[in-house]
Amino acid sequence: MIQTKHAKKEKPVILVVNDDGVSAPGINHLVEAVKDLGRVVVVAPDKPQSGMGHAITIGYPLRLHKTHIAADVEAWGCSGTPVDCVKLAVDKVLHRKPDICLSGINHGANHSINVIYSGTMSAAIEASIENIPAAGFSLLEHSLEADFTGAKKYARMIVEQMLAKKADKHLCLNVNIPKGDAALIKGVKVCKQAYAKYEEDFKERKDPIGKKYYWLTGEFLNLEKSKDTDVWALQNNYVSVVPVQYDLTNYALKKKIEKDYTWG
Amino acid sequence: MIQTKHAKKEKPVILVVNDDGVSAPGINHLVEAVKDLGRVVVVAPDKPQSGMGHAITIGYPLRLHKTHIAADVEAWGCSGTPVDCVKLAVDKVLHRKPDICLSGINHGANHSINVIYSGTMSAAIEASIENIPAAGFSLLEHSLEADFTGAKKYARMIVEQMLAKKADKHLCLNVNIPKGDAALIKGVKVCKQAYAKYEEDFKERKDPIGKKYYWLTGEFLNLEKSKDTDVWALQNNYVSVVPVQYDLTNYALKKKIEKDYTWG
């Protein structure tokens, strides 16, 4: 990876990725929202990769192909996962680290426990591991025709600040935006990830030769009602911003099991 | 999900999963290590799923097929990811939550940042989200003929304590075991996840019709030298145990950006 000598004097390089695929409207909205803030380069999956979490491609090679997303924006489709896109963008497209990495705008929520399944957020987390400040943006509406006005407004507001202020070299923000009329959004809440989970209910069906198969469905259960969570913020029409980390160490439990367990 | 009335009086139900696939020697070693501690049920991917992280299968159905792993042990191959295996096992194989979920024994390390890419650890984390105490075990050797003596000894020692002591309903342990002679292992260290990453170096090749493709390779960089990390423990021939959490909120950064940023 080569850091170009004069990179810091030039326009910031903004890497844009997503998990819905390079042809999803959401990524186009994100590019539109930020494209005058720097040199935008898109490297995104060439097909939908929702729910891919932090998967990387081992044992198969990856492809990159030039594609089109908006005027004057370099864009590539990648055959891999959202995390693969970040790795390949740095090493083979940009040949340097971007100044910021933005992921989304996802069609659908990535609040609470969804952060862990989300390709959108995993791409942002991957960038933050590499000291690239990053943010993932998700709109709480799946429709391809969703109104992205509010999402674009808040994405731009947040990106401007990320470019202006060095909060942390591993800064990673999980931003979710309420659906509907942008004028009704009350503002932004910086939150913690709500403890929520899915109550799985696989639907059992039979194929034409009588063999069983299963479709994943489930009911979302929010198990934490406190006002400092992302779920609360979104239910009350605020944009939720959760700073996300990749250190998974549970320090409280570390102390507890050091004491309680016998380690031979 | 039906919790059977007398479940607590019966032998504990031990769900075993992995990411190397149901036919990998490592999962057989794990089953051998713990099978007299409870009723062991295996639900593992029907093919290698290394590097799948917390991916789940959306948009495609899943299959389960009965397979064989050891005498008297119920075993299923699943067409999905390691996390899919845990979800499907609870809902469609066990029809209840197991008392514990064990993942591995992985052929290869899952210390430091590897936890985030690891299907082995993601399966354990998925269980812990569901209030199922869980542990992932990884041996620092890829070979199919690796000596699992030490890994089996320490896995059993840890599982016995997990079954005996209720440390936490979300307990999730990332256990890595040094390779080589079990007699040389000095003991166990409860650690934090080392800050380490990969310096990616994609190898560019050309297919028979001249089009480029890329193979992921990279150099592991340990960026944290302190003695309380898993990498230090393993380098010094200790088994490393890192308690792992699924709350990705960065609380320190939450305070900082609440103060430093303008939220409009």
C-alpha cells in the first residue's frame, strides 16, 4: 500500500461501499450526498450481500469490474463481500488508504444486534481496523423507492464533521435514519447499541421431490427499553449514532472468570 | 422453541458446531473431549466455512442432513454458515436451547482480530446472544494430522467449569491452544484481544482469457506487545482465554463525540 506524498494536500479520498450491491439506489444516494466533499471512489459488491457480516473470501479469487454510478465518480463492482471490497479497494484500486470510508445507505435498519450481521457495518468496521475513520448509514425502509432526503442530509452533516475533526483514528459510526418525511426527524442522538435479538422461526417446506428445506424468518425482540439506546432514538424519530468498536473483549467478565475459574 | 419440562434434571445438552465443516478432524476431537459430560448434538456446516464471520443466509433456504461423527452422537450437516447452524439447531434440531454451545476445534488460530472474521467464534457469539453459554476452541495448527491432545485436555477442563459455574448468561470464551506437545503448555491465561491486523497483499493473476483476478493474502501484524494479550500468551506457550462480547458500542468514543460533534 503506497501513501502518495501529497495526499494530505489534495481533496480527501472518500471510499464508498455497501452491502446491497453497487446497483442499489442507496449507494447512489450516498454518493450524491457527499461527492463534492472529496474524490469519491466506489468499490461495492456486484450483487446483494446483506447479512454477510464480517465474512471474507478465502479459497476463491475475487474479480473487479469497472461500472457506472454517477457522473465523474470512479466505480467498481467486486465479486466478494463488503469486507473484501474494503480490502481490495485499498490494495488494488486506491493503492493507498482513503481518508474516510462510508458504507450504505443501506435499505433497511442496522440498529441494535443487527450491527453484527450487517455487511454494511462490517465494511465500516473493517476500515476502522485499518485506521480509516468510517461510518455506515442505514435507512429504516427497504423499498427501492424510499425517500432518502433525511438520510442524505444527516449523512452529509456527519461526514463533514468526520472530515473536519479527528475524533479517533479508529472512529466507526453506526448511523440509522428514521423513514418517512425528513422534516419530522427531531435531530440526532448518540446512543449505545440496544440489547435486542431475533426469535428465530424457520419455515419448513418441501421441495418438488419431497425433501425438507428451511427459510430463515424471525421476530425482532427489543430487550432493552432505556432511552440511551439506538432503538429508543429511532422509535422517537431521532437519527441514532452508535460509535462501534472491534475490540470484542468483555473486560467485566475477564475479571470475573479470572477469579471464579480454576486455570490449572 | 420449547424448553422441555425436566430439562434441568437431565444430562446437559451440548451443541457442537464449527466452521471447518462437519467432516473436519477438529470437531471430532471436540466431541471426543466432552461427550461423556452431556448429550452431545452436532450441527455443523456441510462444507468449509472459514472466514464467514457472522454471516447468515438470507434469500436462500437451508438444508439439514443426518450424518455420522462418533458413536452415539446425533450429527447433522447444514448447508449454511456457522451462525445459521446455531439458529437452525435451536429451532429445528433440538427444539430448545442447549445448555452450552461449543465451537471448533478450529484448525488454525482465532486470536486477536481473527475473532471478527472467524466462523468458529461467530457461532459461539451467536449462542451467547441467545443466553447460551458458549466457547470456541482453536488450535494453532492447520494440519489435518495435528496433535489435538492439549486442545482436548484444556477444552474439557474449561467446559467442565462452564457447566458447573454460572459465570454469566452471555458467557462467551475465545480459547486458543498452542500447537505441539501438550506437556509443554504452561497453563492458561485469561487475556484481552490483542490489537493486530493484516497487511493485505492481493496476488494479481490472469485467467486463461487474460482477465485479472485477485487472491487474498496478507501479513499478520501484531501491534500490541503487552503481556495481557492473547497473542503474548500464545507466544509464551499458554492457552489464551478471552471473554468475548457482542455489544460493539465504543463507550469511550460515545462520550467524546457527544461532546465534540455538533448534532444540529
